[in-house]
Amino acid sequence: MQQPQLEPMSVGRILDVAFGLYRALFAPLLIVTLVTAAVPQAVSVYIEAAGGTFEHFGLFLANLTLNVVLGSIGTAASTIIVAEHYVGKAITAGEAFHRAAPFMGRVIAAAVLSTLLMGFGLLLLVIPGVIAIAGLAVTTPALVVEDLDSALGAMGRSWSLTRGHRLRILRALGTVVVVMTLPIFALGGYAATRLTAEGTVGTEGVALGALAALLSALVQPMFYCVLTVAYYDLRIRKEAYDLELRAASMAGA
């Protein structure tokens, strides 16, 4: 069982703890990922292989809706698994799904609002968007762990927690992107060029697209691990949450 890190952590230590959680929780996180991402990813690959978005626009919209709904549940369930394990509690994928369902609307709202703010910020000479990415990074962990009433409340909570530590958040996320995500993007881009050849479907492109989708699904939980660990680290730094965890541990002993 993962022991809580009851002290402020460096960026390197956050990544180390997050990777440890990823390895320890690989099975339940994989179950959540497969349940929530397999069908939308498979449909996306099919759409690209069968002529593209404009040829199957109705299916594309339906799959987009399915992806948003299942993705929100998957995000909440994965965060719950990581958060519970971090503080020394065991939880199954099934239990995580059950607890995640009520968060669906709030997670979707938070994702939409955060994306709009980040996108608008990136249009304003990039830097405001980067600040928004760092400032809103722990919105989902705050929403799920603290069971906040609204998406805006969770975004405000994240903005407050990350104040003064946003560069550290960016460094942690940037490391994961460079090490784990960029190679998958490169593979996906290459697959896109192979999906069609002279107007016909390329078998190699379909296989590469499916492989890129699978690898992306496997990597995604690592972000939940990093953000959840960063969330707890921020609470320890700003709110002495380590004392709260110790007190709870002693009370339950």
C-alpha cells in the first residue's frame, strides 16, 4: 500500500511518487481506461480509415459526445483511485466508477470552462494561456477529493492552491509530455499520413493509428497520478495537510 508523502516534494520527487503510483495502480487504472476510452478510440480510428470526419460527420458527433461523457467518468474514477491509494486506502475500479458517476456533469463543465480559458489565454500572446494551464491544473483533483459543489468552485480552488507554485506544476507536466506523450503524437501523425494512399485506405496506417490510440490510453493515467500527487503536495505546503493525515492515521490506529 502506498504510504502518504507527508512532506513537501521537489518536482523530481513528485514525478517519482507519481510513477510509483502508476505502476502500483496499473491494473485498476487500465480497467478504467479501457472501459471509458476503448470504444471512442476504436470509432475514431474507423472514421479516419473509412474516409474521414466529413464522410461520417454524424458518427463523428455521436462519438464526440460519447467520448466526453465516458472521458469525464474516467477522469473522475482514475483520480479517485490515485487519491485513495495515495492516502493509504484501497479501492477497486468498480467502486471508483460508482463514486465517479455523480461528478460527471461537474467534470465536464470544468473541462469545458478550463479549455476555453486556456485557449483564449494562448491566443493572447501564449503566456496567459500557459499561466492558465498551470493555475487550473489541479481542478479535477480538488473537485473530486473535496467534493466541491461546482466547476467554478473547483477552478477557483485550483487557482488558489497553485499560486506561487505554477512553474513547478509546468515543469512536472512538461516532463511527462516530453518523455511520454510526444513520441505518441509523432506516431499518431505518421499514422495519419498512412491512413490513406492515393484515396484508398492504408492498412499500415490503420494499424499505426490503433497502436497510437492504445499507447495514448496507457499513458493518460500518468497525468492523473502527477496532478493528484501535485495537489496533495500543494495542500501540504499551504494547509499543513500532512498534520491532518497524521491525525487521521492516529485516530484510526
